[in-house]
Amino acid sequence: MYKISFIKTGCGGALTKHSQSISSPRYPDYPYPNSLQCDWVITMPRGKFIRLEFFDFEVEFKCDGKCWCADQLEIWEGPEFNETKLGR
């Protein structure tokens, strides 16, 4: 099982079918709401692979003396409460 979070609560869901899409709320017409966190759980049978492709990905930068990225995407693998972070 894989969990994808838009770290920034208000959206998300479960994906179990081949070839599904994920997008942030109001995409592409409006920016997503502030302080939004979307948790997506992708479940596939054992032995199947999950491929993530990003076609349009923008993050918000804040610069107040030091520039930092206000948005994050984290990918985790494993059952809930026993997950391994694969990347940010």
C-alpha cells in the first residue's frame, strides 16, 4: 500500500484500479485552498508495481529572509502506522 499526501485536511481517497489520476482540488482553474492536506492511499495486489507520473507539478515558495518551499509531496510505503518514507 502506498500513501501519497499533499502536505499543506480536505481531500484524498483510495485508489485501487489500474490507471487512475490524482489532482489537487480546483485544478487547473484555481489554486488549491491554503493549509490543505490530501491523503491518497494506493493499494495494489502483492507483486504488482505502482508507477507515479507527474504531468504538471508546481510548488509555492516563500521568501522572508530565507527562501523555502511551502508545499511538499511525500510518498510512503507500508500499512498505516508502520510506513516507510520513500521520499519527499
